[in-house]
Amino acid sequence: MPASAADVVRTPCIAADAGLPVGDLLRLTPLFESLDDPLIAALAAISQETQLSAGEELCRQGDPPAHLHVLLEGQVALWGNAPDGSGAVVEVVRPPGYFVLATVLTRLPYLMTARTISPARVILIDAAGLHELLEREVGLANSLLHAEAVNFRSLVRQVQDLKLRTAAQRLGCYLLALAEDPEATTARFRLPFDKRLLAARLGCRQENLSRAFAALRNIGVETHGSRVILHDIPALRAFAVPDELTDPDLPFSG
């Protein structure tokens, strides 16, 4: 039976038109939207668009940086690996996203391995060419400085989230962010990726995630595999206690 509209996973994308030139695609990304046309053209000259299947590796932890990655469609997981061989997902990137910016700017080895978890379209910007542009283009430097400041702020929010909230509250805020209508009292949707990745994204183990879902059942969160139904959004908000400062992805009303 086909999924209803409410059950369809909505994976955002920059541009569905695969025929757009790289320069136009760059212009559509928040990272470069403020740059003038000559600078966009210069970036396009050192960039290439590529299409990837699920499970493909874009960069490996420990390797020197080769590209800045701009995600147009799909999802990419960033993995960190310990010396004993264990690993964990640090983040899942969705459009309009980019990754390994700090690594490229510092010219230090990649701290994480990036791997697609769905079919994806990515723009690869040559790291060496980007540094040459940065040496003479103040506008580009300002744009990337702003992007790194946003990344740092996001990191601080994640640390706050881990220290100030329980796993169940973090899960509650995450689920609330997937509800599109801020005025609705109920919602239904599919999780954008599997629960193993979700546990890593929320900074907990899979068994802790299972306990968090069990705790949320008491306030109207129903799950069937990847399908989630929120029967009482006001109750979930009261439990998770989201706020506009630390949860910018949540759809607040008013």
C-alpha cells in the first residue's frame, strides 16, 4: 500500500533540476548566496558536481583535506572512529548543508569519515583552489568566517543539549522539529534515517533511545518502525521544554 502524504520522508534539496550549472547551484546555497557574480564564477571554476549512491565514502578520517563538500540532495553521515576500531555517528548532514569546512580552512587531517546514507548530490570544491581565492577575496573570507561561527554556535547548542536534557527530552525536541505545522496538536511522519543513526545523532546508545521512546509513549508518542505519530504535541512540548534560542530548527508559532 503506498504511503500517505503525511508518511512520506521529506528529504530537502537545494535544486531538483540536475541541469543547473554549478555556479547557479552555488548561488542557491546559504554558504555562498551573498557573493557577487565574479566570485561565484571563480568558485564554480574549481568545483564539480557529483552524484553518489547510498554507502559511498566522500572523505576518510586522517586523510589530508581535498575538498569542501556542499550537499545538494540526500543525507551524509559523519563518523568518528576510535583507535580500538569502534565508531559513532557525530552528525547527519542534510541540505542545504556543507561539511569539513574547518578542516579545509586549517589544512589539518579530516577528523571524521563522511559517508552517504542515501543517494546524494554533492558539489566538491577544490581545497587548494579555495585557499588561493581566500588569499585575495575578502567577501569569500567573510562568508566562510560567518559559516564557521554558525557551526561553533551549533556545537555549543549540542553540548548544552547533552548536559541539560535527558535522552527522552532530546528525543522529544527532535520529534517536535519534524512536525511541520507549529499550530497542530497531532502529527505523523517517518524518521529521516534509522534508529541506530538517530541514537548517535542524539548522543545516546540504542538501548537508551529505546528507553526514551518508551518514556514518550506515556505522553502520546506512538511508533511503528520508522513511522511516528504524535497524538499530543502540547504534552510533548511541556515534557521536552524546547525554546527558540537552543532549538532553532523547531517550528515555533507566533
